Amino acid sequence: MPQHDTPAAPRSTIRSLLRLWPYARPIRWYLTGSTVSALLASLSALLIPLVLRHIVDGPVAHRDTAALWAPCALLLLFGLLEAGLFGLRRWMLAKPLAVLERRMRGDLYARLQRLPVSFHDRWASGQLLSRATSDMFTIRLFLAFPLVFLIVNSTVFLVGTGIMFSLDWQLAVIAMLPAAPLVVLCSYFERRYSAAARKAQDQNGDLATVIEESVLGIRILKSFGRHRTMAARYRAQAVELRGTELLKARLLANLWAVIVGLPEVALGTALAVGVWQVAEGHTTAGTLVGFLSTALALRWPIESLGWLLAYSNEAATATDRFFEVLDAPLADAGDRPAATDLTPRRDGLRFEGVRFRYPDAPADSPDLLQGVDLHVRPGETMALVGTTGSGKTTLTALVPRLYDTTGGRITLDGVDIRDLPRPRLRELVSMAFEEPTLFSASVRENVLMGAPDADDDALDRALRTAQADFVRNLPEGTATQVGEQGLSLSGGQRQRLALARAVVGSPEFLILDDPLSALDVHTEALVEAALREVLADTTALVVAHRPSTVQLADRVALLEDGRITAVGTHHDLLESCPAYRELMSGERSLAR
């Protein structure tokens, strides 16, 4: 999982939020219309103090009740206009922002599908899930409200300040005295709140990971009675998140106290001075009422400043987290798109001086694969054997480029796999893993992931080959939903469906990573008999741990210390290779 501490380099909130422009551009006119509507609504509210000034200095001062009707109707009109414009603002943004969120989430999901397996090895699924859910909500809410009102409230504040200066410049100066300390405080707050917001969002991703692991591993937790341990881990993560959220609340509370307190003190001072001016005849009561009404109308733009800044920082952090995934490099650097398909030459599968080390391996550690040379002839089945941890699974994962080699090359019928587009490569090479993964879909959908265009006959043949006739007894046959991770099925049933998925498209190259490990002896024998027919028409590399699986192969390759140390038939290697004989007989394990 990647390090998600707060970066040492200074982060610009504005620069982060500007990265949203390519997504916001298609709805820019809706955002503009929403902003204009909110601005007109807020400015109409600023006209109310001027009407009040007219009422106090006019009809009230002259005791002319008949003259009250027109300004009172004007006040009602301004109130209705304000309500209608705010309603229009919300209506204009509802659908466009939903479309924007869907587009961003779609781009994130598409990027996750394209990123290499090494990326997913480093990232916890909960961190990715939180980026696709809570971070998307934060960004959408920012565009709907804080972005609009940062513009609107700033404009209203400037216009309102101008009105106050036009009414009484001395009172306006008193009211504006807190401006300088508020600017300094907001700058200090932004830095601290930004760090806390990033930490909280990362901790939220960690908590989502704990929940996801607990749900997916509930059978293990219950079997070993470890639910209390996981609950304690959850509580510890939740306590950390609570602490960070409380830190954010304290920061916001302190800011809010100053933002609200200083203007109130200034307003009280202005009120006292204004009353003195009215008593001395330096100004009118209507002017004082208009000034105070304008100042009170500016309370919301000022008091909302803390919340708007806080949410803008959270949105900037969510944007950074979103683009961390989109900016992650794809594994296309080694591609050389010179070929679009295999040549007529039949050369099978070749490994030539293949070296590999995992990207996060220590710099001083040796390569896991240290110059593998192996040739699987066309139409041949090669069994790959070796001790646990020798790199068998890693070697097979290099063929469809789940990982890229760090040295040497792999060819299919003489064509370097890096010269083939990845979609075409993965049409040519089909895999079945030792740990089968099924999706929350029907049996049919899971199997046909191996060949989406295959017909019912191909599906039936694949199920027969994998001895997966048990699906006929499921409630809805091949239309039965297998549930998340296929946990409604046994391990052997899941493995057989994964094998059917690998063979359904009659691939030219087949990679099987110990595909029969979860089967009983009787079922294994049936599957092996059916597999022989499939393997007769394809070039296959089969990771094997048991002699019965090895006997499916035409030849066997022994992988030791990152190299192929012996190749031959099963019987030849039993006679000529002590290491192979020990591996097959279990003598090495017993000696240990």
C-alpha cells in the first residue's frame, strides 16, 4: 500500500482544484448560471437595507402610513425574488453535477482496469473504494455549493462594504477593522486544516479496507474465533479517525469563534458610535438602520468563510487523491506496437534470458527470476515444477503481461509479447489461477468472461471439460448467481468454473497455475482425462505440484533458484535428476 502521509512539498489548494476544469468545462454554463442566480439573489437582499433607510427617514419620520405600502411591497418583491433565484440555482446544477460525478467515477474505474497488477499490489482496496465514493461526493458538493458561494459571498461582501462606506464611511472603517487579522488567521488555518483533511481522508480509506476485509473474510474470522481481534483493529482505526476529525472540528471551531467574534465586537462598536452620531445630529436614524441592516446582511458571507475554506481544502484533498490514481503510470512503457498479430511461423512459447524482480523489492535483493530460458513447442504441454517460492506463478504471470519482465524477452510464435497490443495478447493467452476468482454474476457470465462471443455449445464443452456438470443442479442452472467471490460454491467448484473460463475460448496458448489443487482424486482424474483433449490442440504451460498433474504434460521443466535447471519427460527426470526426484517423492520435505 502506498505511503499516504501528508506530502512534504507545499500544496496549493487553488492549483489542485484547477485540475477539475477539464471535467467542469462541459457544464461551465450551468455553473455560471447558478453563480449568477445566487449572486442576484444575494444582491437583492442587499437592497433591503436601502429600502429600510427610506422607510425610517421617510414614512416613519413623517408619520405617513399611506406611504408605507409601496416600500413594503418592494420588500416583499425582493424576498420572493431572492427565494426564486436560490431555487433556480439548485435546479440548474442538479443534473449536470450528477453527470460530472458519473464521468469522473467512470474515468477512475477505467483507469483502475488499465493500471498494472503491481499498482494494485501496493494499494489497499479500501483506499481505492473511498476515492470512488466519498471523494466523489466531496468534489460534487464543492462544485454545487462552496465554489459558487466563494464567488458570490466575496462579491456580496465587496458590494456590501461599498454600500456601508456610501452610508457612513466612519462607521464602515470601524466595521472593517477585523479584516486584516481575519486574513492572517485564514491563511494559518488553511495550512493546518489541509494537512488534517488529507490525514482524515486517508484514514477513512484505511477504515474501509478493514471493513471490506472483515466482510470478505468473515468465514475465516468466525472459524478461528478472531472476530474480537478484528473488532479491536476496527476500533483502533476508528479512534484514530475520530481523533483527526476532532482536530478538524477544533480548528474549525477556533476559526469560527474568531470569524464571528471579531466582527460582532466591531459591529457593537459601530452601533455605539452610530447612536452617538444620531444623538448629536451628525447622521439620520434611517442611515444608521440601513448601515446596521447592511452589516447584518454581511454576517453570512463572513461567517461562512471558515466553512467554505474548510470544505475547499477537503475538496482539494479529494481532487489530489482522485488524480493520484489517474496520474499513476500505465505499464505501457515497454510496448513496441510493431505487430498486431502472430506471424505464420509456428514456434510456440519461448522464454529467453527472462529476469524479473518486483518493483517494491529491496534494492540489494537478487532477482526472483535470474535468466530463465525455456521453449514450449507448438502444441506441446509443458509442466513447470519447483519448490514453493521458486517463482513458478510469477513466471506464468509474465506471459499475459500481468507483470513485465525486467530483462530478457518472451515470444509467442516468434513475436515478442511487447510487440502485441495487450487486448490481442490476452485473447491469445488464457489463464486459470490456483486461487479462482469469481464475480457477483451468473455461472454463464463468469465462464464466458474467457470468451464473451462464445456460443452455448462452447459453454457446454468448457463445463464438461472442467467436470462442472454440478451447475445443472443449481436452482437456475447456468443463470444461477454465484454470489460475491463465488463463496456460495465450494473451493473445488470455484476452481472448476475458473478452469472452464480458461478453456471456453479454445485459446492458442493456455497457462494453468495448479488448476486442480482443490479437487478430490476422482474428480481430478476426470478433469485430467477431459483436459488431454483440450491440451492436444493448444500450447500450454502448466504449474504442477502433484505427479498426477505432471503426467498431463509432454515434458517437464524444473525451476530452481530463478533458473530452469532441467527439462525432460517425467520418467527421464525421475531417473536423471535427483532434485526432481526428491520434489516428486517428497523426500526433501521429509528430510526437513
